[in-house]
Amino acid sequence: MKLMLFIAIIFSASMSVHAAQASDKTKFTFEDLKTLAKTSAGKPYTPPDVPAPELIDKITYDQHWKIRFKEDETLYPSGEIAPVQLFYPGRYFPEPVKIFIRDSKNIVQEVPFSNALFDMPADSPAHTLPEGFGYAGFRVMRPGMKPDWVSFLGASYFRTDGPQGQYGLSARGIAINTGMNEPEEFPRFSAFWVGPAENNSEDLSVWALLEGPSITGAYRFDLTKNNKNAEGHVTSVTANLYMREDVERLGIAPLTSMFWYSERDKTVAKDWRPEIHDSDGVAIHTGAGQHIWRPLNNPKSLSTNSFFDESPKGFGLIQRDRDFNNYQDDGVFYNKRSSAWVKPLGKWGKGAVQLIEIPTKDETFDNIVAYWVPEKPAQKGDEFTFSYDIEWRELDPISKELARVTNTRQGLGGIPGQPIPEGVNKMVIDFEGAVFEGLDRNSGVKPIVEASNGEIIEPIGVYPVVGTNQWRLTFDYKQINENPVTIRAYLVNKDDKAISETWVSDATVTIK
């Protein structure tokens, strides 16, 4: 989902971006944007006006994607390296967004909305949309107008196509009260200023004004298409946040993805494909240096997990399974979906990485959210600044001295050929890494498996998988009541030093 436009601003502390004349040009700095956002936070929230809502509603999903920005109208705020095209509004992106072009001297001008900038079918209801409406967002193309690699579209959503050129999960500017009993709030980017890169290593710089009932914000996005260290795209974010109202749950650097089912829980779906998900786990590198892997679930009811930490080194929603044979989808290519790794810049203090899992019966909607929640409550009048990089990668970064989890499987407990124990399931976890080189069954590799609200049943097995460079951990478990068992497992060497990341999961006896 993504967005942008062309106008100037005679700036004053009380002025809105909607007040300027379309023909004006004026200087506008990021400090001006911060002042604008802070001033707006001190005023009552005004919901966006959607002109001709009945007409916009007629522009369905399929009709929307048939409307294309004309190639010869492409914008070049950063030269040929990052051509910019604009998105048309529609049923799912109805709120008009201002888009400004900014030059290297911070002279800005708005891009006025016009149907003449778009090609559309002759029978499209968009032909009667009034001039001056507003765009839905924007996308950044590769040089030579090759496919786009980043887009901003809808609310505060943005995403890139990652190192394999396949869109999947999204990021958001902010998350407000996600997964709570009250309705979630979706602030939106109401205006963008798109301009040349402000650092030599980047391709494009984007500023954005965030507006919502409880919060405003001034955002800077520095976009890099090919970052060698991250082995993919990088979005560098600085978020200056101003609280308009108290917020119970403020989610920083939120990532949004889809998880329907995997090889662990194929029984929840009757689809012909082996597994379907944009991401298969959340990875966390804690402030203390521990690496955690939590495989995703499609729960029966909304689930919230909090991983408390202080100044985390990174977290992300990751697609680790890259084998096409495990998806068999040659249309949307789940095996090519990008992972997203949030790398905090500076000390974020105490808080928690929070994972929200929402039940789903298909692959249509995003049902997974992960973000950082500061320990300090967000109260009216507060100001926060968070800076971080989002690395759009194939895999999350992990120490070469640790093995990573590659598979999580679940099935009936017990031993083949013997009576199946009642209320017992088996968990099978595969690890892979260079740390296993030269090790065998006699090398002293030991499993550490712990459970709360449940019981781990001996024996626990750990051994190298024949013909691979993987090791397999197996154990049976059972619940002690109706609540899920929380299990934690990792491998150590003969000196009791951890040689794998820590696998953490909630589990129920789902196979009987």
C-alpha cells in the first residue's frame, strides 16, 4: 500500500499544508515539518475530507489497478536513479494525499491532481472524479522505468520488493492500540515531500506528515535500493512523534505480514498448497545479545506475546523457508517474499517487542503485526524521536557461531509401533549452521528444553540429520490445563556454551 503530489507553503506555526496555492514555490525544511506536526498535535483532530465518496467507492480493487500513471509524466526528484510515479485513489485508498516535489535547496512545489496524468479504461468510473481530488500514494521505479522497488500507499503503510523482487510484508509509520479490545487507530501520511537523496549512498529522500486522532509526526525516509551490508534495500527512518492524546499501546517501527499455515499446522487449512505465508517467524536480537526465534501461528483467537528487553539490537518478521517446493505457488511466489529487519539506531531504553497474531481463514488479509512498545506510557503532550533502519533482506542477521532454526514441525507424540499416549504431541525443530561442522553424536551437543504451563516428556533427542548439515531436536510435551504451553529450547556444546539461537513458542495439543 503506497502514495504523493505538487504545491508550495507559506509556512507559519498555525498553517496547514492545505492552505497554500498550487502555483507557489517556497522554501520548506524538515525543521519546518517538525514544527508543523508539533503545532497540529496541539489542536483537535480534523478527519480528512473525501470528496465524492460515492464515486470513489465505485473504483474497485480490479478497476484501481487498471489506472496507470503515464510514463511520460514520471517525476525525477532525484534524477534518473529513482523515477517516481503516483497512485490514483480508489475504494481502498480513498483519502486524498498531498505530494510535493522538493529540490536540493528545499524549494518545494505541489503536484496538482489531474486525470490527465493517468491512462484508464474508457468505462472506468474514475473519468468523472473531480479535478483537484488528491493522490493515493506513490512508488519509486528502477532506472529505465523497470519495475518499482518501493511504494507508499494507504494509511501509513510502505514496503519494498526486497532482494528477490517480490512484494510481501509491509511496514507502517506507527501502530496505535493494535490487538486491544478497543478499535485500532490508523494514522495516515497526509502529505509527502519527495526529493533528492540527502546522503551520497542513498537513492531518494522522502519526508512525510503523519496525522491521526491521537498522534502527529514528522518522518524522514532515506531510501537505498542496493545496500551491500544488508544484501537488499534499506529504508532509514527518523520518526518525530507528538502525542495529541494519551495512547495505551504505542507501537514503534511496526511490521505487518500474513501467516495462514505452515508445515507445522497444515491441518488448519484445506488448500492444495503445502504452506502459505509471507513470513514464518519473528526474530529478535536482544540488548543482552541473545538471539530468539519465535515461529508464527494462526491462532484460534487473538494472541499477544511480549518479549521484554532493553535497547534491542534488532527484530523483524522473517521468511526463512525459501524452497519453492514447500509452497508450489508460481503466481505470487511466497518463497521469494522479503523479510524485514528493524535495526534501532541509538538507545531505545526499556520496553518490549510485541507480536500480535490474529486468526485468519485465508491469505487475503495481513494478520501478523510486530513492533516495539516503549515502557514509558505515551501521554498527551509527550514528544518522542525514534531512528532506525529497516533492512529488507532474505534472512535475519545472526552470528556465525550460532545455528538458526530452519523448520518447526508438530505431530502425534509417542514412539512408532507403541500405543499412542493420550494428550501428548511431539515437537520437531531443525537447526542449521556452520557451528555444526565437525560435530557428531559423540561431540557432546546437548538440548536445553524448558516449559511453563506444561510438561516436557523424556527422552529428549538431538542428533545430526543424515545427508544434511542440520541437527534435529525432538521432544514430547503435554498441557496441564486448557492454556497453551510456553516452550523454550536451544542447543549447547560440551562446554555448556549456546551454539544455537533460542526457539520459543506457545503450543497446544492440536493433533489427537
